[in-house]
Amino acid sequence: MKIPTMKPEQAVAFLAELRPGPWILVAIDIADGKAVPAQTFQGDDEGSLLDFLYLYHGTHTISIEQDHEQSAIRAMEAEAAGGGPRTARREAEEFLGSKLALGPVPVDELLEEAEANGISERTLKRAKQALKVKAWKEKGRTHGRWHWELPKTQEQRDAA
């Protein structure tokens, strides 16, 4: 279960209301999806819990695991399904690839839809770079819109 975005002090209160300790927390890097090894916190160890939350605040999402066994099972399932944990950039690449599969799309529309799907602009731009997406602006218009499109394949270039 992901802890909602909040200040570390609020997160401690949230955890206390959710269920008594111990809590097993996992910090997952927002940028690359890599997880920090799970750490266990006792209900009376508020200082260490706050230190952990401050250390990863703003750069990682924090999830609560029921137990270490569940955490290990989830990691093995993720590895078997796709060779590793699902990262934000991988999701953004899949989103962007599917949106651009049929041709160019205005950037403002992509950004709006990505945000609605929980994908940040920065992550979408990383996906753009990974997919080697081409950007161009409408010509002949004072306020032309920017568009993104997937690069042409060799087959498409030969057909043109």
C-alpha cells in the first residue's frame, strides 16, 4: 500500500492510525523505480521512522508491506512478469509509444493526458528521449503547436 504524499510528520500519524507497528516500509525512487531495501520500524521508534521518511521525502514513494515474505513474493512475481519492477519511465514509454503509434500528436495533448494518468512531465520527457521521439512545430502559423512523433522505421523510409 502506497503512503499518500504528505509531510513526514503527517505520515507518522497516518501510519499510527492505519495499524499498530511494526511497519515494513519500502522506498522506491521516483526517477528510476529502484527500491531501497525494506526497513522495519517498531511502533515506539518514531525517531528512526521520521529519519527514514525525511531521507526519502520528495524523491521516493513510500510503500507499506505487510511482511517481508509478501515483499519477496511481489519482487519475484515482478521479475517473472517483466524482468524487474515496473518503473515510472517504463510506464511512460509504453504510454508515449501507444499514443504516437498512429502518428504525430500535439505535445500539449500528450502532457495533459499523461498528467491525468499520473505521469509527470519530466518522466514523459525521459521516455521521449529513450524512444528517440522527434519534435516539430507547425510551420506557417504564428502560434504553431509542437508535435511529437516516433522516428520512421527503415521500412517507412524506403516506402517514402
